Amino acid sequence: MAKVDLIVSVKVCWWLRAYLYGVALMSDFTGLDPDPGKVGFWLKRGVRVKCKLKRTGK
């Protein structure tokens, strides 16, 4: 049986951490909950995941 390695690469955009801190800060100031749909939209745009299979044997 062939051996296969799975390589997962996750990249986070430079602005995502600042955005999430800002959302948390405004949520604390106002006492309101952030809109999960809007936060999820920006999370999907700010995180890149790539998966790659690498065969290592026969």
C-alpha cells in the first residue's frame, strides 16, 4: 500500500487579526453581539487553506 502525506497550509491575511480585535472591542463597548454572517464572510476572505497530497512510497 502506498504511503501518502497530507500537507495543509493555512495563511491568514495581515488585516484579519485587527478586524477581529475591532469587532470584539465594539461588541464590548456596545454590549451587543456581532453579526455572525458578516464576521464569517470576512473570516472566509481572510483565511486561505490549501491541502496537498504527497506520495512518499509504493
